[in-house]
Amino acid sequence: MNNNLLFAEGGPPDPISYLRRVSADELSDDDIRRGDSGDDASGEEGMVEPLKISRHGSRRVQDPPARERPAEGQAWPYRDTLSFTRALIFYGAGAVTHEHERACNSIQECRNLRQKYYGKVGTFRNSAALQQPDIEFRFGSEGVVELYSGIDVELNLSKVPTIKEFHDDYNRLVELVTSGEMRSFCFQRLQLLSSAFKTHITVNGAVEAKEQSTLLGTDFYRTLKIDNHIHAAAAPSAKQFVNFVTDKLETEGDTVVTSDGKTLKEIFDNAGIDRDHLTIDAFNVLADYSVYQRFDNFNAKYSPFRMADLRRIFLKTNNAMGGRYFAEMMKLVLNRHEESKGHTSACEMRLSIYGMERNEWKDLAVWMTTDWGGSFPGPVISTHNRWLIQIPRLWRIFRSKPGNDQTSFEAMLQNIFVPMFEATLHPEEHPEVAEALKHIVGFDSVDDEGLAEDPCACQRPHEWNTTNTPAYWWQLYFLWANLQVLNSLREARGLNTFDFRPHAGETGDPMHLASTYMLCESINHGVNLDMQVSLQYLYYLDQIGLSISPLSNNFLFRKIASNPFPKFFRRGLNVTLSTDDPLLFHMSDDALLEEYSVARATFDLSMTDIMEIARNSILQSGFGEEFKEKYLGRTFRKGATFCDEHITHVPLIRAKFRAEHLAIEHMLCTLIAAGKGNAVLEEMKVQFGLARDAHRNVLFESLDEVPSFPEQNQL
């Protein structure tokens, strides 16, 4: 057979398929009908049409690659070479034990618990009734909003599992993931995933790189990367911030910036700060050794010169200027994304709702929707940004405020959720909040996870009125539960809904990650997963997104040399890179590019690795379907192999490697849990014998005389 590679007209070959042509004279009719290499199939709607096999010339064009197994009765497409080398494990005696069977049943039970909460299996809603105009709401005795109509005020139209159910289910999940049998099984599977990736790179790394080089029209800089985790107050770099403050002091020194009538120049003069003090070092906003394991010192870095007034003037939405300076600075940051300066990028920035006052939502909504004019007119809305709302877990501060000594946790929840329900039910009465909610895609929960927490049982929010901080899982449940009810209402009325994507596993108790496993779409950080192998494997199986910020971790809680990001990535967890707080952690004007550059050098990542991480950032994001189709491909929802490699710049070889191993892990867990372990082993023995005999047959049938070599009789 002629194996010369010929380029198709117009340039290099398509990815994976290579458009390899062979002589039609060398093919039998069976070859043409069979279309077989045991590898790939195609024919999916929206994919490239298969190239036809023709006898009108001296060459035959092989079919394009498959993205999934063909339908029953259909043949694999013609492939004269495998697209990449695979290594399968043939399990033998002792590979599956009764302990493994119990572990796999535990895994299935854990995944069912996730389905009950995140998968909404345990949620009830009457969608038809929720569309009616007479719907009202109230906070129920369980601390969760109840929706009802005027016809029947006792009938709750949207129900979620109670705090008692969640308490029991959460404790059951913790019991399962900490059991010895589940930890041993999950550790073994994760180790094998690490080995599989190492093998894949060893034998396919050069092929992947070659395939990536044929994906013309895009590259790392032109492929979209989304910063999924960035706090708006720290979005500008230190250099951008200093330059902005300097410009305002020079051009708007006489502008009144405080409620007591002080001008910007007076603020600086009273502090003894002149033009020469306006340097990055003097501002003292960059993180240093003083913030390691010190969240209090970290928060203080947000205040230039340690002056709270400057933080309020420049980095807040609710101040005497209505947050104008902050809006103008956000416009500068967003403009960089919109104009693709340096590379193609987008972001998902966080704004805070503290729950301290009921009017916070109105103030924030006015700031978001105001046309601020200036160099970048219009509201603080961008095609390259989606807003998330972060809710700091600051009950201890709320409770200590004057007049709140008899206040319960429910008051804080009401401040957070009542304005959203009012704007959803009566948008004409709350137009600013209703408009702002259209541009919000998710909610985050933030604070120091290392703080001491009081153990919680099934207390309702109205029963919690001590100054102590309630448990992380308890607070997350009430945020999730009320968001679920709000989403039920908004979805029934054709409005956008919100994902729950909290900070978790940055520090503190690794079991925080058990609650987010049950409740959340994705999380920020998650580095503590390396302390709990059972949860790590569950996050892998369900492909829960982890938006990790190694440079932030390096300064705060986890030095970069010990960051588990590369381990998570190689095992196949759904990880991406984000910046967290560029103002504090990054030295360049393009923090996301800096994050990718440092990660590539530090973790020894290939360009294929980098592009896979970038693709994950789009998958994890809250950008809409139309946006994702533009940057991932029209059929991306079908799975990793259906993302368009010409857009994502991720070779199909890599996508198939990930997809196949994820499918194999699910298959094995399902079979072992069902008690089919022995059947698996018996079939493996047969298949190993066939594979061994196939190698032997090739050897002895291909050579007239086989040279002697050690242990030849083992074949």
C-alpha cells in the first residue's frame, strides 16, 4: 500500500484524518464497503460531511474522523491508520474485590445525592402556576422563600429539600467519602488516570503537536480564554490603578469625593501624600509575604496607603460619587478585553452584595445601568463580561452592627433575596434591579474558609442569632435553596437564571468540598481536593469545574511548587486558570496572559495542554449558548469530541483521549457496582489472549525467518 501523505488542494490536511489517499487498485470491494479501522465515526449533523470514496481517480480519500461510536449496524469510517496510540489495561485475578464493589456502590450513592440537589431531582415546582400574575412570596419557617398564588396561600409552588434533609444527606456523603474502601478505590483510579496521561503524552505528544499545527486560522493568542474568577475591585493591575489615581488627582483634584464635602486633593493633602508618592510601591497593594495565611492582611491590601477613604472613593459602587471612578476604571479593564489587546479574552467579574442593608441591590443596579459617559460611554455592561454576585459570609460583622443584637440570620438572607424576588415578580416597580439581573449569570460565596465555625445541626435561620459564624455547609445550603426557588420562578417566566459557583477548597476544612459537590455547577479554587481523594474522583466523574488561581494561591495559602493544578489537569479534572485579584497578584497589564504563561513554564504544559485549559474556561463560564457555539462549535453540548477543533485549537486526539477515559471510568464503576466484576475479568482474559495472539501472528506471518529472542515461548 502506498502510504505517501498528499495534501488536499488549498493547503495542509484536515486534523486527524490527514486526507490520506491510497491507490484504488490496492483496495478490495470489501475494503471500500467496510470503512474500518476500529477508530472513528462521523456523520453527525453539523459535522464535516464524509469525503466520498471514488474510483474515478487513482487515489482514495479517507473519511473524516469520528466523534462517537457509530449507530448500531453502521460501520466505522475508512481509516488506513489509527488516529493515535491507545493503551488499555487488561485486568486480571484480584483486580476487582468485594471491597471495590462496595466502593463503587458508595460512588453511585454519592452521585445520586448530587442529582438530588444540583440535578434538581429533589426539587418540585409548578411551572404553569408560577407564570400567573398573582404570584406572591414570603420567607417560610424553614428559611427558604415560598411562592404562592392568591387563590391558595397555603400551597407552596416551588419546594426544595429541607435543611433537615440536607443535613442528613451531607453527613451521609461525608461518611461515604471518608470510608477506607472508597478512599482506596478512588486513589487507585486516580493513580491510573495519571499513568494513562503520562503514557498518552509519551506515545502521542508529537502527533498531537503535529495535528495542532495543521489547525490553521487560529492559535493561542487568537483563541478565546475566559477569566472565570476575578473580583471587580481588584480587576485592574497595580500599574493601571496607580495611573488612574494619578490622572484623577491631576485632572479632577477639585472634585468633591466624600459625603462631607472634601475634594480629592484635600484627601491627599490631609494624608500628606503628594504627586511623588503615587508609585506602585508606595500604594502598597501588591501581595507579599505578609499575606501568607493571613486573610486579614490580604483584605487590607485593597486600601492604598492603608487608607479606607481611598478604597471607598476608587473601588466602591456606593459612595458620594455614585461609584463613578470605579465605573470608569471597570470600563478601562473591559475595553482591553473588547479590543483583544494582547490576545482574545473575556471575563466574569464579581460585584458584592453583603446583605447588610435592603437597599444594596438598588444601589448596585443603578451603578450597573447608569450611562457614565466619558471615553467609554454607556452602562458597565460588556459583550466580553458577565457579572457574578459574590456574597461574603460576614454574619459575624452583620450581627455586631449597632441595633442588631437581637437580629437573626434570616434578616441577612432577606436583605439578599427579597429585592430579587420583588424585581422578578414586579419589574415595573423595580426597573433598575430587574434590568441588572439580566446581566448576572451566577452567584459566588466568599470569605476566609479557615475561620472558626460553629457546628450546625438543623437550625433554621430565624433561630441563629449568636455572634458565632455558622458552618460553611449550612450557609451554602440557604444560599442554594433560595437561589433554586428564584430560578424556578424566573425560568417559568422566561427569564435568565443563575448558577451557583462559590469559593471552596481554598483553605480550611476539605469537607467544604463535599457540600459544593452536592450543590454547585462549579467552584473557584478547589486546591484542597488533593487532601481528599474520594471527592477528587467524584469531581472528575461529574466534571465539576475548578477555576484555579495558582498565583493567588502562591501568596495566600499554597506555594506554587506544591499546587495540585498540574495533577488535577493530567488526571482529567475539569480545570482552568483564572486571576482572582490582578491588583494584588500580577505584575503585567494582562493578568490572564501572565497566569497562563507562568503556569505553562512552572507546570511544564504543552500548547495542547494550554488550549485544553482555555477551552475548559469557556465550558465553565456563564456566557450564553450562542456565544459558546461561536467559540466552541455548534454541537459542543454533545461532549468534548464535538467541540470544533478548528475553533478551540484542541486536537481531536486529545479530546478523544479525555472522552474515552471518562467513559471507561463510568463504565467500570457501573459494572463493578452491579456485581459484574468477575464478568469483566473473564472478558479481559479473553481479550488479552486475542491481543497477544494478534501480535504473535503479525510477527510470524510478516517475517520468513523470526530471529530468536529471550522468552519467545511466552508469545
